[in-house]
Amino acid sequence: MLVTTDIQDSVAIVTLNRPEAMNALSSALRAELAEAMRAVACDDTVRAVVLTGAGTRAFTAGLDLKELGANTQGLGAANATDPRDNPVKAVEQCAKPVIGAINGVAITGGFELALACDVLIASTNARFADTHARVGIMPGWGLSQKLSRMIGLSRAKELSLTGNFLDAATAERWGLVNRVVEADALLPTAIALARDMASIDPAMSAAYKALIDDGFALPFGEGLKLEAERSTAANTQVAPEAVEQARQAVMARGRSQG
């Protein structure tokens, strides 16, 4: 299988499984990823997802350039909107939190796939590179717009207009990844975070994730209006006693974590 899924309690670990090819995004792997993400999205026992790559060399090296070189029609994948061709859409079709566990290099299309995740945890082996300009292909999966919004315009231009690699420590300092851990701690750390997210009511989690994403795509003022509209509609349905019960659970959780 080119994509494997392992469900542990309420967390699904989805793994890109072509380590011999640096988990390159062949057409077959992209189709399997779409099916895997659709399956975990529809599985009520799954509340959060960890996406990673097999081995230690690569999260994914991006589109399979050997495959593209053999068939120029494959370049259309860079602008595809079908989740079976576009892995970013495959991840975005999942309303549940998706944590990217970046175990090695994330290059070009692989960088775009990483940016589709809600949170990134990187191993010390992780490195990021946007080589679109060097290989002569314009990005079509969102990198040119997402990256600058995450790390700033000039830093994004530095990466995209050089094709240089960004190490994990710098990626953390620039705000691209949430934290960096040793390679053997990567999956345990990502799974622990996923379990924290899985402890949230799934309907609330999905609605809040959508509010953040939808608002981020808007100018700030419009985002605030969107929040006001959705919070007004949702909060009028909440019973006061449910809020108090949840508040007490939050306080107890805080004491246990302190």
C-alpha cells in the first residue's frame, strides 16, 4: 500500500509509504491519500489525524518528477482540484484536526502538502524547500499565498526565489512549525497533541477549525464579522448548565496539567 492508516484510540496515523522514492507523490499515491483522508473523515471513531511519511529521509519530496518527465500531461496535477490528484484538497476535505509530523524533507509539492495541515511538528531531520522556480513549474496547491502569510513576505520570497532549504530550527523560529523534537519523539509528540485535540467535542472542533480557516481567508474586518455571525448562531443554542459543566472539566484538566 502506498498510504497506510493506523488507528490508535481516536487518532488516525496516515503514512505516505514510498520510502524508497522519498514518498514522492505519484498519481497512485495521491489517489490512495485521497481515499485514506476521506475514510478517516467519515470514521466517527477518529477525532484527529496525524499525517507523516515513512522512513527518516522524507515527509515527501513532492510530485514524482520521474513520472512527470515520462508524461507531460502529468503537469496538470499542479493545478488539479480533484482530491485524487491534488493532495492538498485531499487533506482539506477532512474537517478533523490534521497534524503534520514532518520526519524529513518536505520539498515543493511536499511543502504544499505540509502547509495543508493544521499544525506542524518537525523532527530535527526535517527540512523545507520550495523548488518550483528551479524546476520551472508554478505552484498550484497554495504555497505562493500560504507561505507568506505564515512566515512573512520577505522570508517567503527568500525561500521561493532561491530554492534553498530551510532547517527545522529556523522553521520553528520563523513560525512555520510549532515545535522541533528528536526523530524518535516525533510520532509520540504528534500523537499526544492529536489526542488532546481529540478530547474536544467533534462537532465543536470541526466548526471552530472551519471558522479559523474561513476567517483567515478574509480581510480582518470581514473575518470579525464572520466570527460574530457564526458565534451568535451557535451560542444561542448552548445551555448555561452545559457551559458550567464544561468549565469545571476545564479547571480540573488545568489542575492535572499544572
